[in-house]
Amino acid sequence: MALPKTPTPKKTAILIAVDFSPCSGAALRKARSLDAEKQRRIVILHVIDHDFVEQCIRENLGNKREIKSKLFLNAKKKLRDFLRMEGLDGDNTEIVVREGTPFIEINKEAVERGAEMIVMGSRGHSDDMKAIFFGSTTERVLRFITRPVLCVPFEAHVPFKG
């Protein structure tokens, strides 16, 4: 009599928010070091800011469908290249590109994936005026999330020289 198979537990996920800034590169490296044994799924998320899409439409750079298509294709290619450069293009990684308000989409993705942790750079490519009045994307993620967030400064990846 064969024993019933126990389902393999689903690997927990680390969600890494990437905007291609030096800080998001540092966040990728830190997440990779946290998961040296490759026990977790690594979900790499890039959010195309909805406001940017609308600005492109207002500037007559194309219709909505064309602009979104170009932005999504470009973001996926750039993510693959970025990950390859950082040594994170293995089987455990999944690339996700979403459109919307970055802090909302990061939080939604973390909840939908059941992410154990969010890793992101402490400073990215957000608009300085927007950050002054509303806080950076990282600060806004921290205000609304109910799971751990690791904020990685750019300098965190530099080895100590004593």
C-alpha cells in the first residue's frame, strides 16, 4: 500500500522592487546574499508609472496601446539584462512588470505573491519634488505594507576597507 504523496510546500518569495537605479542594483545583490541557498523564489518587479504613460500620451508620443507596448517590452528586456549583469537570471527568479502607481503595485504584488519580504533600494529614480511632498516610493511602501521591508542604500554593497 503506497502512502499518499505529501505536497511539496510552495517556496516563499522575496519580492525585489527594481527601478534600474544604483540602489535597486544594491537591493538585488543584498537579496541574493540573503538567499544564498536558493530556498526562496525571487520575484523581481518593475512598475511602469501610470503618470509617465499619461504624460507620454499628452506629449503625443503615440497612442496608449503603442506606448504601453513599447514600455513593457523595453522594461522586460532591461530587467533581463539587469538581472544577467547582477547574476540573478536563474530558475528561481521571475520577472514581473506592472503598470500603476509604484508603491501601490509593489504592495499589491507582495500580498498576491505572499512575499515573505520586500527588498528595495532606499533611493531610486523618483521625482524629487514628488518625494519632498509625498515621500519616496520606499517611504510610501513602508506606510502601507504589513510585511518586512529591507531598504538597501547604494553604499551597502561596497566592501569595507579598513
